[in-house]
Amino acid sequence: MTEERARAPASDERRTRADDGVGTPVRDAPGNSTADEPGDLRRGFAAYIAALHEAYLEAVDGAGSTATTELPLAAAPFTVAVVGGPGMHLLATRDPLPALAAHEQPMSGQVGPLAWQVRFLDPTVVPALGSPLPAGTEPSAHVRSLLGVTTSLYHLVLGPDSALTPHHAMHAGSGLANAHLAST
């Protein structure tokens, strides 16, 4: 099983990355057919997640917070599950996820004190994700239940027209940081 490093352009010296030939991120919507290979889409998600986390730290720094280590994302490494099932979900957690499938290739990333692994989960990894959403069930809660996740650091749901751009990641990351700062 190989592991790739998530890459996005660095805006400062906090970003650490492996220069291992991972391609440029896909900037199209997650469901867009312009991605030639599944790996392109995966690298696009990984780059989006890295940019989101970088924006998170920039927003924390911009707020003048000295409590970076007390924020939910700054503790021990966490996992971001990119979940295809009922919708497309980005779910960050420290809860254990289903065991790696033989064909899975997780990606690791780090920005400053934030360290994570990206896992791509779909019905080929977790068959229950292919089941229809039960009537009256909230999709985010349903996905967390199927994965056995009881505690999420964040859970974003992407619509079919969502773009994986650094600009969109900046909004998501700064919004997330502001929510976490408000709760500390």
C-alpha cells in the first residue's frame, strides 16, 4: 500500500510536504467528468483539504489567538475521510475508521502543527455507503453512523457544483477556524 502526500501551494514556511511528483490539484467540481483518472480527483481533494487547513491556521493567526494548541485540529493527528455515498462528505475525526481496503491509498498532509491522513471511502470500501438513505434520516448523521464516527472535528458536505479551489478552501478553513475559536 502506498501513501501519497497532500500538496498545495505553500504561502509560508509552515507547510511541510514531500516533493514526490504528486500532480497539480484538480480545480473542477468533485463530480465533473474532466478528471481523467480517479487519482486526479483524489489529489484534488487532498490539495483542497491542505488549503482548508492552511486557511484555518491563517485565520487563527489573524485572530491573534495564542491558543492554537488548544483548538480541535491541533492535537494529535487526525483523519479526513472523503466519503462518497449519500452526497460527498469531508469528515475529520480521530475516531477509528474501517480497516484499510487492499486497494486504498491514503494520503498524508501537514501544515504547521496540523497533521492528517486523507482516506477515500465509498461503497467499494464500506458497502453500506451504497445503500439508499432511509426516509427522514439526516445525511451527515447517517454517514457518521455508517462509519462508526461519534466525534467529528468537522463535517463538510459538498454539493454537486462544489469547486475544489484554494479560494473555496480559504472560506471553509477560515469559517471553521472562527467557529472553533468561538467555542474555546
